[in-house]
Amino acid sequence: MNPADSHQHPLIIGLTGSIGSGKSTVSALLRELGATVLDADFYAREAAEVLKGEICAAFPEACAGGFLDRRKLGQRVFADQEAKRRLEALIHPYVRRRMAEDTQQALQAGGQVVIHDIPLLFEAGREGGLSGVLVVAAPLELRVARVVARSGLSPEEVLARDANQLPQDEKIRRATWVIWNEGDLQTLGERVRNWYESLHREGGGPS
């Protein structure tokens, strides 16, 4: 679908970016501009509560007295790809179903732009059926510095997490649109607003 046709057809757009890129900030800005933003992490947290019994059965080391320790679970699956696949097999179907339900609800309510905010969009093969994918990007050194400042992780830990994702260059290659976030918040806000407005202009499209 041509994004310029959004005045005639609702758009369902994927939003993603590497760690420290500023994707969450872009997500919040798009919500302020009037887009319906569906956050995959929100549904994943919801899934962890709804499916707590199944998760604890699969990962008893991350549970105590029926309480799911998300930090321990994260440490477990981060270090073990097979464990990660088992967790995703539990969580992903729930997330996909809930996002599909809320997307349909937003469209029925007259929403014209629905954003699927998915951190591992390409890694999970979630680009199918979307009108396009917006990637938020920033230089690696800046991304690492941002995450260190906000999380207390060491640069080495941030780099390890980044290496566990699809490389940013590959995300950019697969993107329909790219917004660079190497400057201040005002600059980012202007770029996001220009991109969003371009969706509604005949022949428009971010440069």
C-alpha cells in the first residue's frame, strides 16, 4: 500500500529500532500526534500475568511460591536460545492475538494510523501484513551512552544486548522509512511530525 493513500485507507505501521535508538520516545510522540499506538511490550507483560502458570511450569527456576520473577526469567532466556524459543512459543501467540484484536477495534472506531510498536519486529517476523515499517536509528556510540545513562548497565552489557538483535544496518535496509535520532528532542519531534504529516499528503513520504 502506498502510504500517500492513507487519506483513503487506514495504515497499520510497524515501529522498531535497536536498543538506545529512541524508539519509545518516537512512540510517545506519535501517540501525541493522534496515532493509535499498540505496544508489544505491554501485551507481553499482560501475557506474563495471564500465562503465569504455564511460564512457571516451563521455567520453575524463575518462580517461587507461584510468583514469577521477571528478572530471573530474563536472565535465563538471554543466556539460552532454546529457553528463549520456548518462552516465545508461549508469549508470542498471545501478543499477536491481542494486538490484532485492538487493531481491529481501533480501525472500527475510525482510526487512520495504527502503530505496532515492536522492539524485535524483524527478528520475530512481524513485518508481514503491515503497510510499512518505520525504523528509528542512531549511531552506536550514542545508543550505548543513552542506555548506560538510564539503566546502569555497563557498555559491554549494552553491546552484548545489541549484538543479540538484528544489526541496525539490516533494519535500515528493510525499513520503509527511517528517522534518525542523533540530535535533541526538539529535532526528533520535528522529524516525527513531518513524517506523520507526510502520510496524509498526496504523493507524500519521508525523505
